[in-house]
Amino acid sequence: MSSVQLAGKRISAGERLFLVVLYICFAIFTFLCVYPFYYLIINSISANDVSARGDVIFYPIGIHFKNFTDMTHITGLGQSAIISVARTVLGTIGTLIGSSFLGFMFTQEKLWARKFWYRFTVATMYFSAGLIPWYLTMMNLKLTNNFLAYVLPAIVQPFNIILIKTYIENTPIALQEAAEIDGAGILRIYAQVVLPISMPILATVAIFAAVGQWNSFQDTLMLMTNQDLYTLQYTLYQYINQASSLAKLIQSTGGTINESVISAATQQTPTSVRMTVSVVVVLPILLVYPIFQRFFVKGIMIGSVKG
């Protein structure tokens, strides 16, 4: 059987065929993952009428960036962007601090009733009181129309606590013992010993928390009536509904409404709005993810498997 050299080793023709098929499968899988984002981008910068007909498939047609400039004219968009960025940053920081400290404490044998508190925390992953009790709780805590409603509930995340606890249990305990012998207390061990060696899992948790905070809009829908506290996602969601209603109005009246409305409709279509809004919402996370990507695989693997 014929063979070839690969990285200093000889492989058979069968193994070479397997590698070719494997690379083809990976290429197809990569294409399936990347194409939806590419499709959103090329449709958001293509001519709106062409995009509405579904003719933009593999490359942009009639490239323009007016859709994105039109986004800046949305009332309250700037304030909503600030709220989304603020909740993402503060919520992620709160999740990291809360989850990492609890994960660290649950590894300490000296913690009173450690196993009970750990199991009590994990049990909340499987039981939920439901939407109405949740709303009543938030209302009684004065978290309706309150920015803290975006941050406080995210501080304790059982799944993230499990990941961090498991990761810390796989780090050398001798480091904590040496610091304790030198007179370091719990907080100092946590801040100066545990956190520096836990960066991979912390970066992983940061990705989970940031994506969850950035994409969330249901808490805004349920808890906020003050427009100054609307998130970017909720504001753009409202704009999508308004744009769709406008397009339906034009179609139903056969173009008999006033010229200013017709002009606005020719600039935007429901399809162009949906595509542009999707790009605006997704792009920040796509830009942030590569920064943490090198930590992600290592963190999730070590943090999810014990031993």
C-alpha cells in the first residue's frame, strides 16, 4: 500500500483519504457556522430593494452604508447603547466576582456546612418558581425601573460556580497552603493566589456572562417602563416592529399615503432593518470574543472535568 510523509511520519493511502474527508467535513462545518453572519453583513450593506427580494446570497449588490447611518436617527439609541454596555460590563464583573469567590469558598474544607451550601446553590439550577413569583420578588425588592435589576440577579450563577470550583480543585493546593503558612487570610489567598491562576476559567465565564448580558432583553420587557433604562436590544426590537408595521401599511394602502412616509419606506424595508439590527447587536460580541478565545477551550475543558 502506498504511503506518504506527514510531519516526519509515513501514513498510508487510507489514512490520507481519511484526513482529506475530515478536512472537507471541517470546512463544511466552518462554512455553516460563518455563513449566517456573512449573510447578515452582505444584506445589511446591499440595496434594500434587492435584499428584500432575497437576491443577495453570496456577495453584496449595490453596496451602501445608509442603513447604519439611519440607525443613528433612532430616538434613544445612544442612551440604550450606554445602558447595554453598562449592564454588560458591570454584570460581567459582578458575575466574575460572585461566582469565583463562591467557587473558591466551596473548595475550602473549613467552610461550615460546605457540602450543604454547595448543593443548595446547585439545586437552584433545576428548580424555578416561575415568571410571576420572579416578577413579584423583583417588585418587592424595588428592582422595577431600577438599573440594578440588570446586575444583581446575575451575580450568583450556579453553572459558573461549578466550573470555577472544579477548576480550582485541579490547581495545586500547595500554593494556598504556602500562602496560609505565610499568614495570608482567605481574602488574600483568593485575590493574590487563586485569581491569578484561574484566568482561563475566568475568561470562559466572562464570555458566558457578557454574551448573556448583551443579548438579554426580556428583563427590560418585564421590569422596565422608563425608556431611559431600555437596552439596545429592546430598543432595536421595537424599531423592527415599527418598520414592519410601516411596510405593511404602505402595501395595504397601495402607495396612497403621503410622500414623506413613502420616502422613508423606500429607504428602509423590514428585511434591511432586520439585517442591520442583527449586525448591530451581534458585531460587538464577535469583536470581543477573539480576545478571550485563547482561554476559552482550556478553561471550559479543565473547569468541566474533574480529575
